[in-house]
Amino acid sequence: MADPTYQENPELSSTTGNAGQPGNTDPASPDIALLRELAAAHGVGTSYWGWDGAEHAVAAATLRSVLAALGVPANGSEEQQRSLAETRLAPWRRLLPPVLVLREGQEAQVNVHVPHGAGVRVWIDAEDGARHEAQQQENWDEPVDVDGVLTGRATFAIPSRLGLGWHTLMADAEGTLAQCALIVTPARLQTPARLAGRRTWGLTAQLYSVRSSRSWGIGDFADLTDLAAVSGEQGANFVLVNPLHAAEPAPPVEDSPYLPATRRFFNPLYLRIEEIPEYSYLDAAGRAEVSRLAEGLAAANRSRDLLDRNASYAAKLAALELVFAVRRGPARNKQFADFCAGQGQGLEDFALWCALAEQLPPSAPEWAGAAANPATPYCAEQRSKLAPRIEFHRWLQWLCDQQLEAAQRSARQSGMEIGVVHDLAVGVKHGGADAWTLAGVLARGVSVGAPPDMFNQQGQNWSQPPWHPGRLAESGYAAYRDMLRTVLRHAGGIRVDHILGLFRLWWIPEGAGPGNGTYVYYDHEALIGILALEAQRAGAIVIGEDLGVFEPWVRDYLAERGIFGTSILWFEHDADGPIPPERYREQCLTSVNTHDLPPTAGYLAGEHVTLRESLGLLGRPVEEERAEAAAEQEAVLSRVRERGLLGGTGGTDSTNGIDVRATVEALYAYTALAPSSLLGVALVDAVGESRTQNQPGTSTEYPNWRVPLAGPDGVVLIDDLAANERFLSLAGTVRSALQPGS
């Protein structure tokens, strides 16, 4: 989902521009300077540096559309003047700011706005129940006329002794009360400290593609449990999987795990029916029906053909309906009730959406009318009518929670210090559960994507509504917090796809092409801080996928906050060519491969160029692309040979004169020379897969996310992984490289 290459430009921090910048489509427009000033005031970039090293001005039409999505009128100079004046007055209209996010131990102040001369008291109700008074500081700012009321600004010091957590800032201005969230975050995430000075490795895998003889055509939570056990026995310290977020509640379902219906709740497609305790209490007819459903998908487990999520999910839902009808015992009922209570209104609303979505197609007029949000009278009525279905979908989430807990427990028992690392997608799909339940904190009329880059020369539109930065802050970041807590509940780590999106996101106006967007900036101090807070409370590490075009200070900032970065061998280069592995970052997950490229066997064969050429994604002749790709590969391989890790060409596993298996192992041994704390080993590389899992910039043009795990000799099942020669050999190579002489 993220930009697969990165560029570090020393001028990239310049985010605003002038009317005469290159690429401006309407330099003669009389309101362009005012429009740019208004855009900058709302964190909207007016120019950006592209992968080509050039600065591109953002068109006025794009700026107006993006400002409209932020709720800022910007049509014509008069409207822009009014909006700019309103922007300047907005803080003075509030007694307290929308939210306050601080670092632990930070000396901080807060401005409080009251009628000039009025008294005000400020205090903090801490998460632990304690109360802390805030002391007023000197402030000589001149009062401001706000709608005819002379308004003054008082400044209060926030006690630096506040502990980590979610506190409440309170203010009383002569009987007028106000409050906002006050969030104290770690200055630096402490969980990576246990890895300091050590290097460790783990598997990266697309779980749905990793099947066993007991799967239902799709890899599932039980397969994750077994994968963790098998890889843990080989010395792996973690297993990183694709996002497990929920899709639609019934077929047809979205194939991409990076385009979910929700990021907070999990996909019941991954449930293993036979692992549900109530399955054991089915009557004979029920057991026979579940067996029939499972047997109908048994052949799919051994097929190299594309995965069929719809067939698997339809069968699982039929089985789940039978198991749901089994009466639960008192202890299980109590566990279910406790889970639902802990998940709160968020689970209730998600389950309501699932029940409604079973009845209403995406195009149904009710979604824009009677069922426009969870609080409508129609939805209140449906909560009662659909109560059994709502309970069913809450129950599915409880089962997901239990099976994920079992997977993490298996990982730890196999010797993994970290265990399962979950992946957090960039966003959610339009029309999904989060777009419905969280509409108040999402922006409308725009989608998230990426500007053109080397691997996606047309740009990308990911068809996802972005967080609205202002409304998210107004909400105290509650939805963001709740999402993180659910994902981290049974995880040893979290990988944040396109973590650069917590700094800025590429917004594309509705109807525009991917290249006609602009960056919108977020309060990264708040978003990264809350991420660190929730990860620290969960005892988890955070890996930021920080590939793509970024501002030069971003990686330093992430390192300062204790967030791991990501390095991919093929992308680590500078003006002199491939960067020596010794210069890679220590606080980093380093790997040869990423899911946005073919497996290494396919990459060495140039499959990425062939595929993009066949899909019309190239911006120059295919011969030039092939020549450049070959030169880039040879530049890396020559460095590998210089280290004595790779011999000559040929061999029994040869493609285009390259011994693929030996080369793959040599490349991983080469990355193991890096000081990076984490080394990721792609499971597709460990078994010799060559087919591309995902081609960024496509949707229906290529069967993304539907390729099952296979090697040169056919499908690879988890049952056979512990004895798979390629897997064992690569695992041994990595172990030896990380711990020579052991």
C-alpha cells in the first residue's frame, strides 16, 4: 500500500509555495496568494517535492477542493478572506483547546480564553483519580474582539509530574465549565530497549496465503498458531502478518487486507471453526454438516490456483451459524459478556453495521438517509429488530479475540520474545463500517493515495477516506486510541503501514487523478505519541513502514520516539550506489523484500517490470525499465559478491543464469551484516515462491492478494514447512549470519 521507494531531499521541508512556482496551473489567478495562505494555515501543502527531485506546485482547484473537504470555504477572494479571519479567531472562541498531547516530564502551558477580566480556574483530573491544580502564569497578550466580546488569554502551567495516560483538563470561568483530553505520552517508547545491542529475526507472511491441510481454503488463526510454533523452533523471534482487519460481513468480500471495512475489529474469515469450544457440542447432524462444508474446500488447500475468499467465507459462515446456536455454559457466557463490555459502544455500532450490511446493499438509499449514522431513529429501531444478528457479529469478534490470544501464546511458548506482529493498514474503504461509525472524524470528498513515483508512475489512489485532522483532535483522538488498543490486545508488536501518513497524507479530490492531489499535514506529535503510549502499555514494539518520499527529519523523529523504521535492500542506495549494510539503521526492520514487490525469485527474473509493462503502468519504454532494473540488481549483487557471500552463476536452481536459491540466501546473509535489530525473512522467499502478491496502483487489473503460498514444486502447506529443505536452509543461513560461530 505504501510508496515502495524513498527519496530524501534536503529541501523537502518546504511545503508552501508562491504563485510563480513550476507546475502552477493558474499563475495569473488574482486570489492564488491568498488561497495559498489559507491552505498553509490549515496544514495543506501548496507544493511538494516529487520522486523526480523537482518541486511541483499544487493547482488552485486542488487546494479549493481539499479545503472544502476540511470544511473551509475557499471559493473566491472574499470567501477566502472570511475563512482566513475565522481561522485566526478560532482559538479565541474556545475556553480550552480541543485536546492537549504532551510528552512525559515535559514543561508545558495551556492558553485559556475568557471574557477580558473574568476569573478562571484550571485543574487536571488524572487517570488515576488524583487532582492536580494548574498554576497561572504571566501573559501580556492583548485582548481580542470576538463577536463583540473583548476576550482575554490566560496561560496556565501543566504540572510536569503527571504520569503517562489519558487525563482530563478542566476549566471553570466563573461558572462556565469546559474540559478536554490531556494525554501524556512516553518521551520515548521503552519496549525496544529489551532488544538493544542484539539482532534477531522473524518471518513476514501473508496469513491468508499460508494454509495447512486443515484450512478451509484460506490461511487462518490456527495456521498462524502453527506458523509461530514452526518458525519459533527455528529461532525466529517474531512473525509479522498482513492486516487482519474485518472486511464485509458476508460475501462478496474485499480481497485486499489493506482496504478493510474497519481497522478496529478482526476478520472472521480467519476463524478456525474446529477450534471453537462450542463446536464440540454440536449434535451429530451439525457435526456432519460442518465436516461436509470443510471437505468441500479441502482440495483448495493444495491448489496453486487463486484463492477464493468468497467460497471460504460462505462455508465458514454457514458453519458458524450452526455453532452459534449451541448453548454456551455459564463461564463462557460470562467471558463473552466481559468482552462485549470491554469493547463498549464501538463493538455495538460495528455489529449493528454488520447486521444492516447483511440486509442493505452498498447502493441502498438508506445509507444516505434513514441509516446515515448509528444514532438515527431508524438505526435505534433496527438495534432492537436485529438484536440476534448483532449478537452474532459481537460473538464473532469474541472468537477472533480468543484465537488471536492463542496464537500469541503459541508464539511465546515457542521461544519468541516478541511473537505476533500485527499490521495496521493506512485506512479503510468508503462505505465500510469505520466510514459509517466514524464519519464524524473522517473527511468527505477526498481519498488517500500517493503521488507518482518510480514504481507507480501514474500515482496511486487507495480509495480510502482520511482522518479529518481537526475533528479527530476535537474528539480527543478516541477512535484512534480504541483502534490501537484492539490491534495491540494480543500482539507483541505492530507494523504501521505508511507511517508517514501520521505526518502527512496525500489527499486526492473526488474525481481527480492520483497525480492531482496534495499533502495534508497532521499533528504527528499527537499521533506518534498516542501510538507510543498504547504500545508501551501493551508491551509491544512499533515498526514504522517509512518508505516513500519523506521529509529528512522524519526518520530522526521516529528514532527519537523509539519507533523502528524499515529498510528494504533494493531501496537502500545513495548517489554512489547501494549503501553498505553497515550503514543501515540499528533501530530498524531490515529485509530483502516487501509485499509490494515480487518475491525475490520473481524480482531477480524482472517480473516487476514485465507485470507493470503488461498493465500499462510504465511511463517510459520497457527496454529502458529493464535495463535500469538489471543495472540496479547487478549493483547490489556485485556488493554481495565482494563480501564473498555469492559465487558464480548457474547451478541447479537457475533462472537467467542466476542460481536463485543461492542468491536469495546470499542476499539475506548480506542484510544480516546490518546493525538492524530486526531482520525480516519473507516466507515467500523461504519456500521459493516467484509470483507477485500485490501490484501497487492496480485493483481489478491484477489479482492482488489472492496468490497462495507455493514453491517451485507446488503448494507449500504448514504441515510440511518444518521439513521443507528451502525453509530450513534459509533459516539456518540467517541464524548463522546473525550469530556466527554459534
